[in-house]
Amino acid sequence: AEDGYELWLRYERLDQVPKAAPHSVVAACSDVSPTLDAALSEISRASASMLGQPLKQSGKISRNALVLASGACGTSLPDGALPTVDQVGPEGYVLQSTRINGKPVTLIAAQSDAGVLYGVFDYLRRMSSGDAVADLDVTSRPKTKLRLLNHWDNLDRHVERGYSGQSIWDWHRLPGYVDPRYTDYARANASIGINGTSLTNVNSDATVLTPPYLEKVAAIANVLRPYGIKVYLTARFSAPMELGGLPTADPLDPAVQAWWQAKTDEIYDYVPDFGGFLVKANSEGQPGPQDYGRSHAEGANMLARAVAPHGGVVMWRAFVYSAEEPEDRVKQAYTEFVPLDGQFADNVLVQVKNGPLDFQPREPFHPLFGAMPETPLMIELQITKEYLGFSTHLAYLGTLWEEVLSADTHAEGEGTTVASVVDGEAHDYAYTGMAGVSNIGTDRNWAGSIFDQANWYAFGRLAWNPDASAEDIAREWVKQTFSRKPEIVNEITAIMMKSREAVVDYMTPLGLTHLMGTGHHYGPAPWVDDLGRADWTPYYYHKATRDGIGFDRTENGSDAVDQYAGPIAQEWASLDTVPDNLLLWFHHVPWDYEMRDGSTLWQSLVAHYSRGIATVEEMQAEWASLKGQIDPERFNQVTDYLKIQHEEAQWWRDASIAYWQSINDLPLPEGEAPPP
Ligand code: GCU
């Protein structure tokens, strides 16, 4: 059934067998590891599906063979036939149309077997996209080392901010029953280069660190290992008290340090290649080192020492802000972390959300990027759409992430993009990485909607290459997911490319943020002004009065703009140069403020809401035009979801406008339909 279970690995039958399609596959290795086995079985599955029969595995290289070889597998290739693979690093690969023993072959070569597996997925992606597989000369090397999903999954299988069913981690039945779905999860992730997964919610208690759960974790790790994926766990900072019965979790207390060392050693007994810890500390009520007057660095370093002998890392989140702190929430992480630059142990990465607030449909890049040259900063993106309409609204996030990654921090002069910070180029980081908050659940289609699969896909592709184009990624995904026909690919890619801006338009245009319903974050609630916590209150963010709207973050206000490098700070601080799409993030302006196009702010705001709806209508019409060309099951679901999105875009517009009018008393701009 076309229920989306196969994700982008559908391997639809090719109309024509491509020129240079292989006739057999050879693992030219004396040692066929589980990773190479995984590669071979993927080739077999994909070729059966695309070519009509599985490629035959052979021990000997004949004409048109697909040959797999790595430096690690005890290659049996004739002397000189393994190309140099120094340039691809431990995870990259080479795809080459070449000759071995005079016979034309396609060679997939790497240093490691994981590299071969990635090369195989690249090769199959080309074939599945209908691209040529002749005359290949490809070298690919991931630009970041750690490419992780972060599951926000609780042990009771509730997924925090999850909109696609329950957690796929079936803790109750593990380790005795290992759901075959974990293998498909591993295949999907390996196919886009993801090499790590943190299994538990950043807000979890410490239960997962107890032996009965470590046994279950080990069972998952065993399935993921052949696919090059390491398991990570969240470490609740107070675990020494909760599990160890210690009176304190002070990171400088020797008994606490000894507890973590013993716990960590125990974890490695279960999972010898355990990746390390992900920690949310002193953030939104979670325990942390500051409870004992210690710094984030002191807390992180204690855990880092425990994992270091095993080669593990600590990913310490910078998502910190506190209700008691009078400073503008978006400034607090920078204020706390920049002074700690240089104090973190070598195997600590600080994990920073893309923006300084919280995964909004649009916010400026986080000012920490570029500001911590001595500390490896990972970027954390949210694949699950907490603030962008959950799983029913179609919003392709590739464009959002591309916007952030290509933003220029100016930290080391012009051209210091966020991508160049994240991939280590700007500051020569020893570790680099990207984390994506997973949108995966038990729904048959994994992600809650077909189009949300594209966000998982795009995350992996951007983690491999943060400079990749969101549009290229969209096309690639569409070809594998829906169709290779150029008209269809163009149509669907066009829908995806405008989808996120539509959401910005109907939810939070012109730099507005955090106006979603309290707690659940679904639907509009800009009128909420009495939550008791300013930093969770929509009013705090829009500050609309009869006189105007927007958050003044210039030197006359919170001066958050000053956390950015000079040229950026200047650009955003001035009304003359701030881009329209960040206007109300940085400035408070009157309702009749004159925009660049001559309209007033009020007119422009209303026009954005209406444009958001109009864009959704276009998306609906474009999708409808594909009727008959997409299988009914997926076609109908997307159609229904778009209808929900359309109704809710209207809801956002009407509710927002009615609320602003209750404050500014202005009539609707001419030509605008009144809210019902
Ligand atoms: C958001 C989200 C929380 C999450 C938090 C985090 O605030 O709403 O559910 O725990 O981010 O990233 O830690």
C-alpha cells in the first residue's frame, strides 16, 4: 500500500534499465562485515524493485559489476585498483565508473565500510531519481562529524512535541522483542548520512540509565550499529541523587564524579560504542550545575571526563533562559555562555538552537554562532513542527534551515556563514555536528504526513553538507518519493519551496514571534497577556499597544542586536536597513509606520496574513492538478491536510487581525475581507 512507510526508499520500478546498470554486485573484501551485509541487502532490495530482479551477488568481477571495497574490509581488489580514498575521510566515499582487470565496472570505495554504505545509498539515490549511473566520478565527504537525531521520546512512549503517534521505541517489549521497524529506521537514517541518535527526551528522568533499560538500549544499539549509527542518551543532571542516593549532584563533589564514572563505565559495558550524553541543564526547570553554584562548563566537563576514556562526547545544550531573569529572553544564552568560551573540555560540544528564541517560523540566527571560537558549537534544528502547524500544515523546512545556515555572522569577517561555523571551518573546531529534533513516531508514514518526511530527509542531507541547496534537496526527495516525471517534480518542488513562507505569513509575519496557543503552541493566541511568566506570554513578544507594535531590541530597548557582529548589528539596528521580515523582532514601530513599498505597517501586516492564505490556495490548486498522477492514498491525505491548513490559515489571519484591531482601533485596509 502507498501509505508512506517506505519513505524515500520506494525504489519505484524504472521505465527503462539505465545504461551501465550493473549486472552483478561484488563485495571485494575478505571480511564482509555486518555493514557490508547491510549494503548488499539494500542493493538487492533496491534492484529487485527498480530493475525487476535482485542483482546477483558474485565472488568475481565481471563486466558491468557493481564493486564494493574499503580500506577496512581486507580488499581483494587487484593491486592499484582501490583508488586513493584519503580525501574522503572516515565516512566519505568515491563512486567511479572505471575498469578493473580490463572490465568496465562501477566502483564504490571508501576507507570504512560505513563509507561504502553511504556510497551505496548515494548510488541507489541516483538510480531511483532516474539520474544517469554511467560515467560516474563522485567524491563525497560529510562536512560535519556528528549528525544526530534527537528524539524527545519518553519511556511511556509519549513523544514531547510529537505529532506522528507514539514513540517507536517500544520499551515494554524490549529487549526480548526487537521490532523490525528499527532496521527500517536505521536504513532510512543511513541513507541520508545520519550517524547518531539520542533515544530519550531532554526532559526525561534518569530511569533510562538503570540496568533494565540499558539492556533495552543495547538491543536498539545492536540493530543500528551495522548502519553506522551510534546511540546517545540524555543524562539527567540529578541522577546521582535519584539513582545513586547521593545527597548532592554537585559536579565538583568527588562522590558525584565517581558515581558518573561508574555509571558511564556500566553503560559502555552494555554498549561498547556508546556515543555519549546529551544534556539539558538549568533550563526550563531541569537540574544542573548552577544548583550548586557551578558553571555550565564545570557541569559538562565532569560528564566529559567520564566518557573521554571511551571516546564519547557530551552535547551540552545552550537553550537556557529563566523567568526570574529580567534580561530579554533571547539574550540570555549568549550572556551565560560566551564568558565560558575556552573552559569546556575537548570532548564537549555546545548545542545551540538555530535561533535565540525557540524554533519559530522565522527568527534571526542565534548570536552564539561565531561568538565562541574556542568551543565547538553544534546547531540544533527542530524537524518536528512544534510552531509550524504540527503535522497537518505543509511546511518544508529546508528553506528555513538554508536561510539560517547561509546567514553571514561576520564573525571572522564577511562570509563567515553559520554553516562555516557549524562545519568547523571558521574556527577549526575539533568536533562538529548537527542535531535534529525528530518527527518520527509510530504512524505508518513515520512523520505524521508525507511532506514531513521531506523534513527528516532534508535534515540529514544538510547535516552531511550544510551548504547544500534546499531546492536541490527538495527535488531529490520528490523524485524518490513521488515521481521522476519532470512536470510533477517541478510542481511539487514549487509547492514545497513556498510553503514555509506561507506559514510565516499567516502566523507571524514581519518578525513577530511566539503568538501561538499557550503550552500546545497550536493556533493563534496573541491576546494572552496574563500567564504569570512573561517569557511564555505572547504579549511579551509583540508588545502591541494603541501606539504601535514590536519588540525594541535596539539600544533603546533590550539591545539584543548588540550581540551580533558589527555589520549585522548595524544593519538590524537601523530602520533604514533592517529587512522587513525581521522588522518587529528588532523594532517597535507605530501602526502607520511607512514601509519601503509605501504602505503602512498595518496595511502590510494584514496583506501578509492574506497572502499566506492565498499561497495555501495556490498550493491546493497545484496539488489538485496532480490528481491521477499520484496514488490515491497519498494524494487524498495531502488534499485533506491542505484543506485543514487552509481553514487554519484563515483562522490565524482572522483571529490575529481581530485582536490587533481591538488594540489599534484601525479599520481594515481597503479590499481586505473582514473577519467573520
Ligand atoms: C521548547 C519546547 C519544549 C522543549 C524545549 C527544549 O520550549 O516547547 O517542549 O523541552 O523547547 O528544547 O528543551
